[in-house]
Amino acid sequence: EKEFHFFSLGSMAYVGDLKGIYDGTSVGEPGKEIKQPRITGLLALLMWRFAYWGRQTSMVNKMLIPMHWFKSFLFGRDVSRF
């Protein structure tokens, strides 16, 4: 059985208004971190969206997610409740 090794890829978040943040200050295994810069703004948002989209396993979701993002961009978030 293989031994578990934690490998951090950093933290990403969408903070609204077409802005995001990526904190890569401790990427890698504990004790062997690689220092990456913090990235904010539109570039960080695009990184987050591509990472989120790339983790989808279904081709249906890979097609629908960009359409939902585009719809939200044009018309805003749907805040109605059923």
C-alpha cells in the first residue's frame, strides 16, 4: 500500500464582480513548498473557472456550465426561489 503524501495546489476563490483570488504561497509538500505569487482580479477568476470546468467528469456539465456562466454574465444571478 502506498504511503499518503499531501500536495497543496494553493487556494482559489471567486469573490464577485468578475474578480477572483489565487493564493499559491505554499504550493507543494509541507516542508518543500514552492513559492508562487498571489494572483487577484480577472486572471485569478479565469484560473478558477478553468480549474472548476476541468474537474467536471460529465460532458453534459462541461457544455452546460459555460452556458450558465454566460447567462449569469448577461442577466445577473437568478435569485428567485421556487
